Amino acid sequence: MLKMLNLFREDVLFLVQNKYDIALVAFLSIATYAFLKARRKVNTSNKEDKIPGGLGLPFVGETFSFLSATNSTRGCYDFVRLRRKWYGKWFKTRMFGKIHVFVPSIEAAKKVFTNDFGEFNKGYIKSMATVVGEKSVFAVPIESHTRIRHVLSALFSMSSLSKFVEKFDQMLSQRLNKLEQNGKTFPVLPFTMKLTLDSMCNMLMSITEESLLQQILSDCAAVSDALLSVPLMIPGTTYYKGMKARQRLMEIFKEMIARRRSGKEYKDDFLQYLLERDSCPSSEKLEDSEIMDNLLTLLVSGQVSSAAAMMWSVKFLDENGEVLDKLREEQLDIAKNKQRGTSLSMEDINRMSYGLKVVKETLRMSNVVLWLPRVAQNDCTLDGVEMKKGWIVNVDATCIHFDPALYEDPMQFIPSRFDEMQKPYSFLPFGAGPRTCLGIEMAKLSMLVFLHRLTSGYEWTIEERDPSMEKTTHVPRLRSGLPITLKALTKNGK
């Protein structure tokens, strides 16, 4: 009873303190309660009862509690953490009208990911699918997904990644040097957000104009914020702002494509590559609407997670001096063999064996992808637990990454744990199976370049250690952005 009272209080407080779009959802939900009750009974079969949890109000379920956690400085995963404390590792809930089951085992993860597009399919809440676009590789059915993914994969070829490393390194080096010279404290997160977006805009569309980059940065932030919002097009709501930002971005892309197609503009970039495939078979090219939705997808997904991971790496290294010293030693050894002002090469990257372990441990602990949703296409069993058709199966990467049965001292930052091969499906920052993140190598490379330039060139002081999380984001990020002050290392690395 106390637990239910706490949940009710949580929901009411959220309605009182937040935007009216949520209040409207509550009103509509209550108004339709009688209709829902008349049309069907709440399913309480023995199969469901084997998974503990609370489904909350009809249709609405625990949506308000989830949005309350998302809108708090505890972060949206606090919703999961609290229910796991109440119910155990496996639990079910109802959000946004759907029953969700949080899956905590690598055995279940294996079955889900090896049966993607079969027994399971991608499962996003409506706002995620509509904000990035119905032609996004995130949202399309299997037939289109395979084709779009194949065409987009050219962006992540070895030659393309080599060019990316060079340009990203140049951009990063110049900006870090400027920040150190002015001596001012700056928050890491906004710096890495701008850095990653600018580098992606350059690579995708050759955009370098600062005013346009600022507009894209602002609009991508609004789109990202709308990914976990109530999908109501009401002025002032997060979803409304995100959809309007999406419209502005689509206009930018549309005008750019028109200039390229008319011959008024030519750039040697990924957009040009996509447009020049018009004469290819239909299985080897994208329509303009598909190009635009996937440009947005690449920008948002490539920016937010990588930028957050870079921020967390600075925090973790600062808190673990021995790890920082070992990483710096490796990076200085690489730096001393390069001429001043020259960019990193893929050969340099391949020498960063300990750096790669630091990257992996950062991704394990930061959990920039909290869980991976799939929809059960039929009744099935996962790790002995029965699922019903239509349920959302959330493979809980965070729970798996912090499982002491898989990682010794899981709350400690220990890159050397990756000296050994990890169990299959125990490391899921990029997902697994046929939907594994396309940008997996680019994300690792950008982090390695960032760590190299930071640790081989600078030491830093964290000026604020507030652990509060940023509100309304689907990626865990510190509210403070992690403000630091840089100081250049001397020639001997001290």
C-alpha cells in the first residue's frame, strides 16, 4: 500500500510541476477509462503474474512516473532502478499504452538479438519514431532497413573513417589549444556536443558556416529532447518544439539537395555520394525523403551519445589517477614520434591498445544507451520467462553492464578488465545483432582521438562535482556539463 501511495504521489507531483501536455494526457486517459474497461478486461493471467511489477492505471500505466524520473536530476534510469529494487531483476510495467518487460540477462539478450526481424522487432515509443522520421533506419521495416543500412554503411568505410580521424583531430586540437590559452573554465559537455556535431556536419554535408552550425546544433538539441516526450502537437510542449525543429532541419536539407541537383553546388562529401547514386538500382540508392530522415538520424545519434561518453571519460579519468597515468604514458609515447602539428593517422590509433580499453570501460560505466527496446512478434519464452505478443522487451544494457556475475567490482573503473574477452552479449553500448549501431567504429575513433589530445597535451581540474543528472534526456549526462580548466603539459609530460 505504501508503495502504491508513493507512486500516486509521484504521478500527481509530476502533473502539478510540469507542462500541461501531460495533464491533458491524464484527462483524456481518465475520460477513456470506461471505454477501455468495457472493451477488454485487464489481463492478469498466470503467465503475466510470473513477472512481478505494477501496470498502474489503464493505458497510462506508469508513464507519469517514468516522465517524472526523466524530468528529474536523478535521470530516467532511476525509474528502472527503483522498480528493480522493489520487484527484482525482472519486472514489467506499462508506459505509453504498452506493457514493457525489462530483461536483465545475457541469455535473454542473446535470444532477442539473434532473432531480430524474426521473433522480435525494433520497438520505440511514438515520439522517437516520429521525431527522427518514418524513413529513418531506426523506424523502417526490415526490407527498407537492410537497403538503407547497406547504403549508409559507405560512410563508415576505412577510407572514410581515415578522413574523419584527420579532420576531427585538426578541429579538436585547435579548439583545445584555444581554450587552454584563454585560461577560462568551460563545461566539457557543451564543448563535445559542438565538436561532434560540427565534425559530423562537415563529413556529411561540408557545412562549415558558423551561423548555420549553431542553428543545426540548437535544432538537433530540441529533436533529442523530444525523443522521450508525450507525442502531442501542442505549442510549448517538448514534442511540439522537437517537431518544429525537425521541420526546420528538413528545410535545410531539402534546400541543400536542391542546390546540388541543379548543379549550383558540388561538394566532396557523403550527401554528394548519396545523390550521385540516382542511376543505381533501387536496392542501391535512397529517395530524397530517406536521405533527409537519415541525415537527421546520423546527426542526432552520432552527436549525443559520443559527446556524453567523452564527458564521462574526463570524469572517470580524473577520479582514477593510476588509469590516467597509464593512459597518458601510452599517448605521450605516440605523440613523441609525430612531428608537431601533424594529425593522427589510423596507424597511430591502432597503437592505442590501452586507450581502447579505457574507451570500452567508459562506455560500460556511462551507459549512454540505457536499454535496447524490441517488440515481441509472437508469444515466446526468454530465459524461462514467458512473454506475450506485442510486449516491449527492453534488453537492459545498464543492468547487464553492472552485473557482478559478469564484471568483478562493476562499479569500479577498471579498463584492464578488457584484457580478457568478455562473455557474448555482456557488452552492449552499441547493441548487437543485425541492428548493431552503424557508427560503432566512428564512435570509438572519436573517443580515442579525444583522449589522445586531452591526456597527451593537458592536465585539467574539475571545478564542480555536482552529480545531478541533466533533465529530459534519454542519454545520461551531468547537469553541470562537467566544468574544467585546462593547463598545458610541459615537454616532459608533467
